[in-house]
Amino acid sequence: MSVTEVVGAAPQRIFELLATPARHAELDGSGMLRGSARGPEVLSGPGDRFSMGMSRRGVKYRSVNVVVEYERDRLLTWETWGEVGGRRLVGGQRWRYELEPSGTSSTRVTHTYDWSRARLPRLVVELPGFPKRMRPAMTATLGRLASLTDRL
């Protein structure tokens, strides 16, 4: 599932926000990211790991994320997992951001949620209704991204 918006900022400014896990809660349109990020201050390539404080229906947990695609100022994708003791139990969903210059000072941002690789997708993604809930959340995320880049 993908949503696209043209954001009035250069790809470099947008990528800077996306590659900074500590800023992800500000960008989140789902309301699920809570607390702080742990890991590198700035993501620098595939294999980088960071975790995020999360909350869903009052249940707090941490997601573990691994960068799987990285092209500076153009593409950033991470895979999210629920881990216990370093063992991946659920997850595998991917969050992808593609940045395409659009004119001199705008960027076409495509935000994708891909659960095709998820472990237990029916139980973890589909039954809780995430596909239906994610499109408006992703649209809100792109709106927040646009708003934050206006303030940089």
C-alpha cells in the first residue's frame, strides 16, 4: 500500500528527517510511536538497527527496525520486528520512503507499507485491521513531514 504527496522541500531536507530515528515520533501519523528511539543518531546504510517505543491500545512495547534499502536523498526502507531475547517473533513489515525531485524545491514522496514479507501476516497485520488503518495514518505522516520541513 502506498500514498504519495508532493512536499515543498528538497529531497536532502526530507531525507535528513527520515534518517533521524529520534524524529520519527514527530512524523508518525498513526499515533503508535511513543517514547524515544534507540540506535544510531542518523541512519547511514543497510544493516543499521534502531528501536522505537510503541503503544497500541494501551500496550507499550518496542519495535526493532533494520534498514534494508538505503540510497542517500532518494530511498530509505526499514523492516520492523518484534523481538524477544534477540529472536524475531513477529514482524517483517517494511516501511519505505522514495524521494523524487519535483521541480526546483519540491519532492514527490511515496510512502509504502509492505506486509508481504511479514511473519504471521493474517494474525499480526490483517486481523487487527492494519491495512485499512494505515492508509490514513500514512497520509497523515506525509502531512507531518511537509509541516516539519517547512520549519527547518
